[in-house]
Amino acid sequence: MFTRVSYELRVMGKRIIWVPIALAAGFIAFAFLLHFMGVKMERFISSGFEMFLPIITGVIVATSATQDPALEIQLTMPRKYHNTSIFRLAVIVLWSIAIGLLVAIIPSVLHLTFLPDQLKKSSPVFQFLGLQYSWIATTIWFVAVALVASLLTRNRSASSAILGAIWIVQVLFMAHLVETTSWLQPLFLFPTIVAPQINFWTTNRLEVLLTGLVLLPVGWWLLHNTEGLLKGASEE
């Protein structure tokens, strides 16, 4: 298993390893700089987990998990390519989540977490688990959308642009949209940071996670489209 993981990491590139680490380290370092400047940093730290780590993981998936310089050879091998792609996706997601969970211990121990209203009266253990569940759900959503977008567009730049557009809409407009359009509530990706006062935070987190889990089989099905994969490889 270790040999297989090492091989897939070489194929996808070292950025799979260092980008999540660099992001986490950068946020923690900048947060302490804000602390010394007398600026409250709890919300900033939490935004790193819920707003930035998920989209970074999604972009990595969109640009790496389904890309292979030897795609034609892969498609002729006994191991099906869709299995290889899903394995790569799992490596990316599990690594990002592992880094996130390890780094999340620091603000939790230092009592620098930013909580939504629905978690404030919970026990410290439940608060910690709830916050991790929140950003993991968003990460799964972005990963699933990235997989589907990359397979539909067959273009790394286009799929990354789609993720970026979603992120911008979520940050700038979604808090207002969910107040006036209730059916958009299941698509609210950053409620902890953008609207911590909402009374549907717990329900929203479950809906976001389920949406991501539903989209993953769609990506699995699209990976079976050999003609589309080859066309996308030639266009790249």
C-alpha cells in the first residue's frame, strides 16, 4: 500500500503534500501576527479550515486526480482507470483532512476557535468535533464538485475557474441569498464564518455533506467514459 501511495504521489506531483501543509502553517503564522497586533484572530483561523482548505483541496483534485501523462497506457491496463482516479482522490482528501485535524488541535487548545451560535452551549469536546465536521463536510462537497467539473469540462483551468466562482459567490452573496431564498440553504458552504448566527447550521452541515456524497458516484460514473477521458487528455 505504501509503495502504491508513493507512486501515485509521484504521478500527481509533490504539491499534493506541501500545499495543505503550507496553507495551514501560513494561516497559523499570520494568526499569531494578528494576535501580537492586538487583532482578534479566532474568525480568521476558522476561515482557514472552512473557507480555504476545502477549495484548495478541490483545486488539487480538479488538476491532479484525473490527470495522467500516460493515460492511454493506463486505460489498457488490468486495473481500471476509474479505480486509479478514485484512489488518487482518496489520497488527496485523506491527506488534507489529516493535516487539517492535526493543525486544528492548536486553536482548540489555545481557546481560539470561532463557534457558530448552535455550538456555543455544547461541551468543549462536542464543539471541537462539530467544527471539524463542518469543514470536512465542505471539503467533501468541493472535492465532489471538482471531480465532476473536471470530467465534464475536460479542462483543468475551466474546472478551477468554476470552483473559484462558486467560492466568490459563497463569500460575497450567499449569506443574503439564504435569508431570502430558503431552498438555497443546503448549498450554503461557509455558514460558520459568514453567518454564525443562523439557526439551521447543524442541518446545513449535514445537507452539504450529503450533497457531496451524492455527487461522488456521478464522478465515478463519468470516469467510465473512456472516450471523454482521451479527448480531455488530447485537449490538455
